[in-house]
Amino acid sequence: MQIRGYAINDVGGRAEPFRYERTLGSSDVLVKITHRSLARGDIQFIDNAWGDTRFPLVPGHEIIGLVEETGSEVTDLHAGDRVGIGYQQAACFECSFCTRGIEQLCASQEVIAVDRHGGLAEHIVVDGRFAFRLPPQLDSATSTPLLSSGLTVYAGIVRARLPAGSRVAVLGAGGLGHLAIQFLYKMGHGVTVFSHSPSKSGLVERLGGAFVDSSDPRRLKEYQGAFDFIVSTLNVAFDLDAFVRMLTPQGQLCLVASPLERLSLSGGQLNNSRRSIYGNYIGSRAETVSMLEFSATHGIKGVVEVMPLARVNEAIERVRRRDVEIALVLDG
């Protein structure tokens, strides 16, 4: 079948009308896309920031749509089902990671922008095991960011196994951060949010966090030893030492974004304590289902602005110059 969409043909280029061929395999589903996000990560793929983008590129790694057709082996999805699709598109389902239910670590996985085309299109064909039925309580537009940004922070938070009432912090209040605030708050934790953008203080407080202006180094010293858990959503270099000092002696810091610049850490921050630092990469299929159910139960949703898909180049430029409050979703 022929898929119509928009592609970027070279590094930093404009989106142009594009068509490509796909075959519906026995385990695949054909989905009519209704909503797709355009995130900062998509701009980094357009700019080939990590050096692995495949051109022509059809970006968009947070997708919601309706199933139109299913392969012969797909039994749990049917035409008309509303599904969410994220960054990962396929896995081998045979390796040690897949058999343990952590398919996101599969060495043979296929992902949008590197191996597959994404959501800036009318349709997408994906392995049905990576298309997730959405709970009816979730609105399509405001739930689109959950499929990658939401999953990434949720899985990173769950891995910490925090008891309710923990003292936690979020670094950054953007696409990842504003969802992390909501998850942590609804899990029963006390949330402090560090951001360079005082204009976001009202939003942070509405979502359940206490805002701290992290551009003032004096404020950072006030929180030494204060937090059981910190999640960093920053994709720029930052003073890692300053935030590790904010952890309790057994505190945990989770990195869910990819700064292009190197981060430095003084070893004594860890070996004089039982602090730990770990990363998180998207999430498993089971975590995706859990995240969607939690979001439906607790009203977790993205702060989004919706634009029509036909204005894709305007949308790309707005995200590039950060002229969006939090997240941009394209419909149609």
C-alpha cells in the first residue's frame, strides 16, 4: 500500500509531500492517524543531532489513530479501535530482553526516524504489539504526548520504587517535565520543580508542583540533601554535581533526556553515600499499558496546542524557536 505524508529530505530541511510503500504483514496493523505530536526531539532528528537519522525522514514519534486493517495474526485489535503508537515500532521477541518483557532494550528493535517512518503522514503500518488501545477516558489530542514523553518519565519514575510521600524534584518543566510533575503528584509525592523559566511557575503550581527558579545558584544550595528522587528532563548541559548534592544519602537521580554535551560528575558525590544515577529509555509494552491506565484514572494529560497537519512547516519552525508553551499536536 502507498502511505502519503510529509518528509524532510536533508538535514535541517523543510517538510515536503512524500509517498512511500508499505506491506501489511501478518502481525501488523494499518492505522489512520488522527493526531501526532511535533516535539523538540523531532527537531533534533530533523537536524540529525545524534547522527543516526535516516533521510528522507517522516518524523513524529507520538501518534494516535484508528485501526483500519489488521494482519491475519492480530487478534486483540480490530477495525475502529483507537490506538496509541510510540517511538518503538518492532522488536525480535526472541532475545533475553524481549523474553523478560523489556522489549525496549532489544538490539534488533526498529524505531521512528532511524528505521521507520513516523507520524507526519495520513497512515502508519506498525507491528500490532506496539499499538496500544486507548482507554475511553483519554482525549486524543491531550494524550498524544503520553506515547513517548509520558511513557519515558513514567517508566523512569516507576523504576525508583518510591514509597508514597517521598520528596521528589523535576528538572525542567517542558514536554517531559510537565508530565513528570503530574505523575509524581498523583502518585502521592511532594514535588519541587526546578526551571529557568519563571513564566512557567503558574503552570507548575496548577500541575501540583512547587516552582524554584534554577537560574539562581543561591536557591540550589537551599536544597542540599532534600530529595529522595530527582528526574532530569533537561536536554542541555547542566551542573550535575549541584543536583546530586540535593539527594538524600540513598537518593536516586534518573536521566530521561539526552543532552548533546558531556555531563561531569565528582566521584565523591556517590562513593561517600549510597546515591545512584540511572537512565531510562522509553518503556516496555507492559509499562505503556500501565501508564495509559494510570493516566486515565488520574486525569494525566499533556498541555498541548493543536494545529492542522497542513501547516507542518509552520509548526516545525515554531517548535524550533520554542514558540510553543509546552507541546504541539497536529491533527487531520
